[in-house]
Amino acid sequence: INEDKTIHNSGAPIQMTGLRESAISKEKIGFTFTIEHKGNGLLYEKEGMCDTSSKSYENKVYVKVKTEESSGLDCGSLEINGREGYVKLFGGSKQIACTQTINNPDDYEMPLTIELEYDYEDDKRTEITVKKSGE
């Protein structure tokens, strides 16, 4: 139980990395994960429309953590029921720690879903040459 876990990410610019599970007690496990900015663009809180008028919108990700037994889930830094809320990335990353109460301490697997929501501004540039065609 005390080990790094495999993570499946999309190619999004904000990704979850470094998921690690650990035993806390007979009926409780802990897990930590890191949210990292992997892209080259600018990160803003969701539905913020990439508003640059205030720094308070910058580098924020809305995080939702879900398990099959959500009643025993607590991610202390997430303000809504300990399961979801905004986190601000400092230096391009933020680590989140959670605990999960286990109703059946026998061996079993429990799926974990972590959703990240944000607005993102990025641009791509390329040069093109337009040649006159012979008509």
C-alpha cells in the first residue's frame, strides 16, 4: 500500500503527477498528488475568461477528487466538503494530501478520479510564404 501509483493523463497543459498512497491506520489510507503546469501558456481559474485585470485569477485550478466512498474522503486544502475547490499553483505546481476512511479494511481496490478545471491561454505562431500562382 505504501507506493507510487500509475497515473493516466491526457496531453493537457495542466496535469496530475506523483500519486503516492500510504497507510495511515487500520481503517484509513492517505494519498498525495501533485498538480503541475506542463504547458507554455497562461493558466487562469475556470470561467475566468483569461481575465488579466487581477492577479487573483492567475495560476488557479479547480480540483475535484472522487472515490467510491466519498463520505470518508478529506483533502484538507479543498474548501468544499474537503473534496473540491480551487488551489493556486506556486512555481508551477501544488501538492495535495488526502485521507480516505475505509469501511472494509480487507484487500480491495478503489478507483480514484481527480478532475482539473481551468481556463488556459496559449498561442502558436508560424510563418507562411504566399507565392503568386501563374494564371
